Amino acid sequence: MTRLNPLSSPLLLGFDQIERTLERIAKSGDGYPPYNVERLAAADGEPERLRITLAVAGFTSEQLGVTLEEGKLVIRGRQMDDGSRIYLHRGIAARQFQRVFVLAEGMEVASADLSHGLLTVDLIRPQAEPAVRKIDIVARG
């Protein structure tokens, strides 16, 4: 059976990388850590922003990493086990995670902040100037 995909239209050329990325995202099912994505309206001359908030209670800023990798925002957390502790009950595990957000072209990371167990990452998209480029037609024969 042939799978229909909105990006398989003959009028959409060069979107095969986006299709692979969407398939990879659909397969990632781990829900840890939970997160929110919200839109913040433009204010005080600032452009509209997107804010990603991750619940990372127990992580320090040294145990977290926020990087841009090939058009993706990658947020990683890594906690190490403290071998000096003796637990009678352990319900909070030291763990690691990786969350990947695919960014549209032109998106920029404005800031990252850790406060009260919540990591917030603000993204902006500077307003692009509309561009029209005339392509000369070469007449042959």
C-alpha cells in the first residue's frame, strides 16, 4: 500500500529531509521530562516569542545542556548517582534525558533560564524582509 504524505506533492520539491525528521519525531515516545510550549505576544518592541518550559526538578544548571545542532534545539540532562548515600527507599531515580525540537529556518534562541525546577528556553524569529528575485530567462535557438 502506498502511503500518502502531504510533502509528496510534485509541487513541493526538496522537502525529503523534513519528511524524515517528522518520521523520527513521531517515533520518539518518551514523555520525560514533561514540557510546555507557549506563544508570547510581541511587547515593548520585542518580536513574538515561543517559550519552551521543561520540568527538570532535581537538575542543576551544570547537569543541563542546551545546544543548537543542525537546525534542532537539543536539551540534555544528565544526573550521576551519588554512591555515598544509603537509601531505605528510592523513588526518585537519577536519570538522563534528551529532548529535541526541530526549529524552522531563522529561529534563534534568545535565552535559557533555570528557576524553581523549570528550565525555560525562549525562541524568537526575527522579522524577515520579503524578498523577490527576478530570474533572467536565457533564450536559446
